Amino acid sequence: MSSKEVRKKFLKFFEDRKHTVVDSSSLIPTDPSVLLTTAGVQQFIKYYTGEADPIKDFKSENTVSIQKSFRTSDIEEIGDTSHLTFFEMLGNFSFGGYFKKEAIEYAYEFITKDLSLEISYVTVFKGSHGVQKDEESRRIWNSLGISDVREEGIEDVFWGPTGNSGPCGPTTEIYCKDSSGEDIEVWNIVFNEYFFPGSREELISEEPAKKLEKLEIPGVDTGMGFERLMMVIDGVDSVYKTDLLLPIIEKIDLLAPSLDIRIKRIFADHIRASVFLIADGVRPLNKEAGYILRRLLRRVIALQIKYDVHPDLFTEVVPVISSKFDGVYKNLKDTSAILLVMEEEKKRFKTAIGRGLRELSKYKKLTAKDAFSLYESYGLPFELIKEVAPVEVVGNLTKEDFEKEFKKHQEISRAGVEKKFGGHGLILDTGELKAGDKNELEKVVRLHTATHLLQSAIRRVLGEDVRQRGSDITTERTRFDFTFPRKVTDEELKEIEDVVNGAIRKDMAVHFIELPLDEAKDKGALYVESAKYPAKVKVYYTGDSIDAAFSKEICGGPHVSRTGAIGKFVIKKEKAVSAGIRRIRATVL
Ligand code: SER
């Protein structure tokens, strides 16, 4: 059976049973607490909680979809026979239309009749966290002639919540045998009976502080990984042998016939995933979804360099993916637009790490300290070093050793910073600016506001975990120190500069309000961890409201009244102060 037939059968099966077919949502979810779409249920969460009405939106309480999904949790496993980053998920959903009996009966019928597969065994929830053992599902399975029903705990057979809170509930899973006779999970059927006001980690902890609440109307959410299902249907021993991935592998075979199969699979998975991310509007960046895309692309490029794979890898493989999935999903037709993003990233990456790779090739044996120094000076991530360097050079190097080295450097740098500033009196926090007369004061005030914009821009470009470690302003320049583990590239500096100048051009208002210290921190105002603040503080923010501000910091002032007064912002220099701490010098013209 081809994947095309299975797609059709699945949708038709549930359409015939009064489900509305809903298109896959984007890989970029609307819930900001989730980086990428990880399951079919995500676009439907609001129908379980009662925030949206399924009848109004779908003319039915039941839906069916094939959803583009992405999970980063398996990124390190890629290269084996079954793990993928990007995958498709077949699922049927009900928001009050039906519950356990129909959900299990539908799944049983589809698996055993429409797909002619044999169910090896099923699992049900054994009960905990105030939720009873799922005897009802066991009885339903038994009534269908399935007697091997195994009980499992909250970690395995309880789904959700997906974000910081949400619907969740016990699940029942269907296992079938693969070609080697191993049992693998093909279908997960979730009974969304509860709402948990916290994350999954909090829920499955031994004694969660929060309690499960009953949802008013119980719902159903099911998910079946398409590639694994096809592997079982086809009786093959790898997802890469199903028609969803085989054409990609065949193309790679032509370009690099003698390449190790693991590397071919990494190429197939990562290029396919990148194509889908780019089609949904993700671009390579140093944070969030953009960072995931960057990591996938850079891993492919590094391996391509290491194994000297044909330079046309992207150009050859992307059209294969496009023709396989165009028509099923959106934005896949224009391969040149997708390739442009990939080729630009390739150029950027090669410039950024070219020196680092050359440096790396000089080592006969690499210690954790060397690896850290390559990371610090050239931006070579540990995984890449391991991937690219020959086994003789990096064979014994472990991630733990590397991390130890990392921590050591962080501690040294922290001590250094405290000594330098004596742990108090950072000039910006007291509002004491070095200025001798009115003209000088005017200049330092412009630089002061520019420094706020700079911090905000740095965090936008390099990631939210960047922390201020010090700053100093004279009439000539602002100097800003912050935590960041490696050199900031020229491209990133340019991006930071552009973001600041963009905020200046918008000519935003600069305001302050006085707030109790805790409330200021709650509002997300930035502050210096080592500084001492009074009980009541001023929060300076740019933009019309503090909640939607471009920048907000606990600060004594003074500042310009509109960002337009700053003039043109120019970064002069970037360098290391100590390991893990970078310094930017900038000025305004
Ligand atoms: N949300 C569940 C899963 O992803 C069922 O669809 O497994």
C-alpha cells in the first residue's frame, strides 16, 4: 500500500464516520510557550477547554487531520532506523462527540480491517495522581477480542499538557509487530478528561503542587506516526525504506554512494525537516525555532564538508522532497525560494566556522579544554566538533568533560566580574553618568538610552538567556558586558546594530513608572543580578505601554524622551572580557 493510499483511506474512514477533515496547521504554533508543533492535537486545544466552538468552526464535534509535526527530543538519535525530527501524524479528534468506546472501536477497525494489521497488544493506564485505573478501556478491548492488555504508568500512558498548561488524560496505545518481530507503538489514543494548570514536568513529578481538574466535556485525541505506520504496513525495517523517505535516500545514494548509511539518513531527515520549516516561514537564527533550523542545516553542511559530499546536495535533494509533498502541504512548490535560504545559511556558516574547522584540523588529539577554546573562539559547537573531527582526535572526548570545562570558565569569569566592579555601583544602575557639562550630558543621555536598546537587541538576536554583566558610559562611547559563550559573529553584530537603528527610526516614546521591586521584575524589567536595588524602583521602557515595550529596565535614568533623539547607532568593537563574557563598544553619531 502506498502512503498516498493510506492518507486517503484514513481521512475517508473518519469522514464516513462524521468527522470533518481539517488541514494541517503550521509548524509554528500559536501557543508561544511551545516552540514548534509537536502533535496533531495542538491546533485543537481550545475546543477541549471550551474556549472555541467546534460546531461553529467545523460543523461537527469530530475532526480528522494529518499534521506536520516536529520533535527536537530525538535529534541526537537521528541516523538509526526509526527516529525522525520532522514527521507526520494521522489523528482523529472529538470534542464531546464520542469517548472511549467509539475511539477504541474505530482504531481497532481501521487497523485490523482497513490496514489488515494484527494488533500485538495494547496498554492502558494503571491509575495514579488521583486518576483511577482505566478498567473501561480494558473491557472495551476485551470485547473486541484483544486480551493482552498491559497496564502502564503516568510517564508512558498519560498525555499532556503540551504547553505551560492544558488538557490531558490517560491513553491507550496499540502495538503491532515490525518486520523483525519487535513490538512497536503505532497508535496513541488519548482520553482528554482533565485540565492541568501546569506543565507536564510538574504533573508527572512525584508530588505535584497543582491538581488535575475535570474538563466539563471529555474529549478524544489520537495520534499515529505516519512513517512508523508505513514501516509496519510495508514490513520494512526502517522508516527510510517507506515511500515517504526512500526517494530522498535514493537521490543521496546517487550523489554519495559510499557514504555511511547513518549519514545518509541524517541528510534525509534534516533536509526534509528544513524544507518544511522554511516552507512555514522559519529562518535560520540564533534563537528559538530559527536556532533549530540553523542547527539542522549546519549539521548537514558540516558533514557535507567532512565527507566531501557533492556540493549540489541541497539543489538535488530539495526538488525530490518538494515533488513528493507538494499538493499535500502548502508552500513547497517554489524550490528556489527554499534553496535560497539554505544556500545563504551555507555561505554564512562557512565564513563563520571556516577558520575554526581549519584550526581543528591541526589537532592530533583534542582535550576538553581545546574543545572549549574552539567553541569560545570560533563558535564550533561541541556536537559539531565530535561529528567533524576524526575518531582518533575526538574519540575519548565526552560531553560531560566539555561541560565541566564550560562551568569552570563560567566560574572564573564570574569571579573576575565581581572583582572588577566590586559588586556595586554599576554606573548605569545608579544613573550616575560621567558628564562634565550640558553638552556632554546630552551625549551620555543619548548613549544611555541607546544602551537599553542595545541590550534588548542583543537578547533578540542572541537569545533571551543573555544577561548584563556590567556597563559604562562616557561621552565617547557605551561599553556593555554580557554573558555569551562565544564570539559574536560579524553578521550577528550587524543584525544587532540594525535592530537598534530600527527602534531609533520608529521614534518610540521613552517613559518610566515607579514600581515595587518585585512587581518590576514580574513585569519582565531587566536588572543586574549582582546589583542592590531599593524597595521601590523606576522602570524605564520604550514604546507606548510597559507590557508591549521594546525594552524595559530597572534604571535610575536619565533618558531621552523619544528614541529618535539618539541619532545613528554604530557598533565599534566586540571582544571577550573573560570566558563566557563578551563586551560590545558602541557609539552614537
Ligand atoms: N497527542 C497524542 C500524541 O501526540 C495523541 O495524538 O501522541
